[in-house]
Amino acid sequence: MDTYENLLAGNKRWVKEKLSQDPQFFERLAKGQSPKVLWIGCSDSRVPANEITGTNPGEVFVHRNIANMVVHSDMNLLSVLDYAVNILQVEHVIVCGHYGCGGVKAAMTSEQYGLVDNWLRHTKDVYRLHNQELDAIADEDKRLNRFVELNVIEQVFDLSKTSIIQNAWHNRNEPIVHGWVYDLRTGIIQDLDVSLHSKSKLPPIYNVSGKVVAGEDM
Ligand SMILES: [Zn+2]
């Protein structure tokens, strides 16, 4: 059986298993979703949000892209974030990076990989912000691991700079924005302890006032 057919056969096995544990599983899920968590992770096939957190369909709203970036002009990310925060009213937003990330590693080099180089320029900006600390780490693997962590931390800040998150904090003191790193070698997730639920740690230039200004000056 080839890979393609394996996927369909795997789906049949999965449906059977779920129904044997809970005959109403799909019926219930079909009625709607109310996940409490938005996950922003890497597209890497080894970091599936539900599986590594032991959660079921319906529990985590997911956005993934290469190197788990929060890019302010990315309509996909912004639409997912706005829907999750304002319609689903999630309580937590988690940025989860992973050690050994190929995207972050590529951002450390001057190699060309094609179109993705443009995407990873945002990741290079993170390196530039922290180049003193990163350049001082001689071991390349250790430098990459630290870059992965710093990239997650910057994405947590980038989420917090959005009007979507700041308006939600103003209106309902949620969601809490977290930064995690997954270790491919152990399967363990580490909480980087950089959670934010107010703009107090943001430079004032990023503060968003509580209302939209009517005017034509922009
Ligand atoms: Zn990755």
C-alpha cells in the first residue's frame, strides 16, 4: 500500500477506534467547537499540536507556519487570531517553537531556499535584535536552540503588539499569551515562562489606545 492509500486506511482505523471509545464522538463535535486555546506552531510534521498535548479534536484552534512566526501583515494569522480571540473567546494563546527547527536554522545561514527566504527574513530580524547574545554562543547547536527560544519570545511580544490582543486584554483580561518550546528528542514541552496578559512589559510605542480614531490623516 502506498503512502496515499495508507492515509485513508488510517482514517478508517481512527474512526473505528474513536467510535469504540465514544459512540457520540463525531455527532457531538459536528454540533460546534468551543476550544479554549489557540496554538501557533511550526508547520514541521513532527510537531502536531493535538498529539503532543494529548488533546482531542475540538480542544485546540490551530495556526501553523514555517518557524511559528507572527507576522503583522499576514492576513491568515490575523484572521485566525481575531476569530479565536473575539468569536471563540479563547483563554490562552500559545506560541510553540521547537528545537532543531529547520526554518530557524535556515534563518541563521546565508543559503537560499527559495520563496521561504522572504518569510524567514522576519526570523532574521529576531537574530539581529539579539545578535550580541547569539554571536557569543560558539556551539552551533546551542546557538540554534537559543535562537529558537528567542524567536518564540519575540512572537509572544509580537502577538501582544496587536490591537486584537490588546483590545481583548482591555475588555476581558484574556487571553494569556504563552511561549513554549518542544524538544524533538524527548517529546517534552518546556514553558519558557514568558506569559503575558497585560501590555506592561511592552515598550510604550506599541501601546494601542482603547478606541479607533476617526480621521483622515493617515
Ligand atoms: Zn520548525
